[in-house]
Amino acid sequence: MRDRIDTSSGLALRKWKADDVRAVMTAFADPLMRGQSNEPVDSVRSAERWTAARGDQWDSGSAYSFAVVDGGGLVLGQVCVGQVERRHGTGWVSYWTVSMARGRGVASRACRAVARWAFDDAELFRLELGHRVNNPASCGVARAAGFAVEGRQRQKLAYDGVRFDVELHARLVTDAEPVSG
């Protein structure tokens, strides 16, 4: 499977590298990134563990995380196909962007590219993703990447003692390619 995807929109998706540790630390210093990792990423050591875990997951075939980079190699975010289930050909898409990349279509372009990769390279049939219902930007990413709304998961997530509903989206290999925007 390819571990680098060059898009026609000037972005590249590539496997995370050990020398991405500083970029990972910077990304996770953003308060909006809280909850995007199972453990805090607040030191060189924790960023090294985070980056190494992405490689371990790739090697085991359980998840495929890509750094989203611009033409100069600057890390703009991440897109991942995780929770890969081979029997049913499914995976869970997640994404985040650094603050300077938000609102520029980076996440939706990365999601479109990783979906095509998941269907062609990883041979998956169905991709799912979810977002808190109070996150309209993430909903916009999902829709722009061709993920149809399938329903609401009531009070699925908890942050700081508050429960949040999640809107579920999915995209099938048989769905039409989304229109680039």
C-alpha cells in the first residue's frame, strides 16, 4: 500500500515520521486539540510515543494515519483510517488540522484523498466518521468529502463531564466521487 498520496490540490498525505515530533507537539498545544489523543501530547516524549504509535498501527494494519503536508512539507494536520475491520471491509475516518490550516479546505481535501486511498489501496468498502453535533465545521468537512449523514448517536462522547451527541456519516466505495471545491 502506498504510504504517500500526492493530491492535485497541492497537498500531500504521507506516513508520519520520527522527525515530525515538533510539529506534533505544536499541533497538540492548541486547546481545540484536546480530546484528539488518548493521552496528553504535551512533551517531546509523549509526542515521540504518539508518532511511534501511528507507525505501529500502520505496521499491524489496524490504522493508517497520514500527516497532511503542504508543498513545502509543513504539517497542516492529520487524516486517518482507523478501526480497520477486514472481514466487513470497514474503517473509521478521523481528521484534524492545525489552527493556521482551518477554514482553507485542507481537511475536506485530505478526507477525499484518504477515502480514495482506502477504497483503492486498502480495499475497504465502507468508511464511517462522526463529529459532535456542536461542531458544524467538522460536518462541513464530512459533507465536502462525500460522506452522507446516516444518523445521530445520542450522548456518545463525554468531555469535562458533559455528554455530546455525535452525527454519523458514511461513504461507500460505490458512492459517486464528491465534487471538488
